[in-house]
Amino acid sequence: MTSKQNTQQKILDAAEQLFSETGFSATSLRQITSMAEVNLASVNYHFGSKKELIQSVLQRYLAVLMPRLDGEFSRLLASQQPNQLPTVLAVFIEPLLELNKVQHNGTTMFLQLLGRGYTDVQGHLRWFFNHHYGRTLDKFVLLVQQSCPQLPASEIFWRLHFSLGTIVFTMASNVALKDIAAADFNEVVEIDGVIKRLIPYLAAGIAAPL
């Protein structure tokens, strides 16, 4: 790894940790550079701005996640018949778990960062997602529409938003949830088990009658 790459890595690692712990808005560039042990000019040189740094932190995960999802969505659409909603949602399981290879606890970290993007009202991320991954997201929405033809587009928007909130909350509290499951029900649950438990719950909520 070159000196330039090492500096970028240190900045990204520090930014990711601070963003996940305190949020995008509450984290300053000076906090990031202090943790990364680099000067402020390094952030501007390598990333340009705080917004671009936020996008770069997420892109480490999205570069792995989104191509996998795009391929799976295309495969389901090619079947030319409506897929059951649990089948559509289950597509996310393996690609999300792959994020643990990007970083330790990468799956949880990514979903927490995604949640921060909503709670901190980072409008630039909406543009970023639409610009880079709009076609992939459109495929997913189309699959949901095909599996729930009784729902208008506006209702699907709300239900997917509520589902994202459920996922983010669950991932943010997954350590506590696993401790409770072990203490109260003698269940050992890992991150894949948590996600698999979510699928039928989300499917039922999204497809519920109006």
C-alpha cells in the first residue's frame, strides 16, 4: 500500500467509526483528522469535502453490495412472472453478509451508516444513490410492485421507508438483542440469524392490506 493509499485508508476508517457513533452532522473534520492522525489538508486533498468523504465511506460497501444486488434483481425480473415478496427480500441476505469481508462487522456498520444518512438529513446522499445506483433501486421497486400489485406506488414508498427504519433500528441494537435472546430464551443468534428473522416480518408489513 502506497503512502497516499495508507492516508486515504486512515481517513476513511476514522470517518466511518465517528460517523457511525455520533452521526454525520455531529462529526467534524477536525475530529476525523485527529483520530486518523493526519492534517486537515489531507481530507481536502483526497476527498474534496465532507460530503464527498461521507459518500466515499459508504461507497466502500456499495461497490461490493450493489453489483451483487443488481445481478440478483435482473435474474428475478428475467423470470417474467411475479415473485413472492419474501423471495425478493431474501435476495439481500447474502450480499449484505458479504460486507463483513469489507470491514469487521461490516454488515452492521453499513446499515447503521445508512440510517445516519436519513436521521441526519443528508440530502446529497439521495442524489448520490440515484446517480450511481438508480437503475438497481428501480429494479427492486419494480419487483416489489409486481409482488404487491394491489398497492399504489405511494403506499409502496411509505412501506419501504418504514422497512428501512426497522432494519436500521434492529442493526443499531443488534448486540443488545442478541444478549437478550441468549439470557431470556437461551438462543444464540448471529447477524445472519437476525436478518433472516426480519425477512418474514418485513414481507408481511409491506404486503399488508390497505
